[in-house]
Amino acid sequence: MKTEILCPVCGTASEGGYHRDDDTLFICPKCGGYRLSGTAVALFEKGTLKKPKLEVFRDLVKHKRGNSTEYPLITHYDLGG
């Protein structure tokens, strides 16, 4: 059974929500599949970290993933925090 959650970047209904160590997996139809660090999640929730533009975030996810089959880890440092 898949869990549907909202992507913390764009707010679209996504799959994932699985925690692994200090990060959470999101599989968003707009942003792509990525893991977001616990610090970045907390900073988004507090409003301390500004959410990036969708196009910029999507490019970041693609760049960090490269040719890997793994979902890339996005941290608050990647987002300017």
C-alpha cells in the first residue's frame, strides 16, 4: 500500500513519506523522486527555509541524481539554507 503525502516543495500529492535515517523519501510527479534531509523538512515547516522555484528544484534533483538509480539526498545547504 502506497502512502500519499504532499510534496514539501510544490504541495502536489506525492508518494513516499518513508523515513530513512534522518531523511524522508518523496516521489513527486512534478519534482521527481528525491530524499529530503530532516533539517530541510523542519526548516520548511517553520518557514525558515524559502521554498525554491519548481524549475530550479527539479533541475537540482536531476543534477544530484546524475546517472544513479538512487534518489538523491537534498539538504538545506543545497537550498541555500
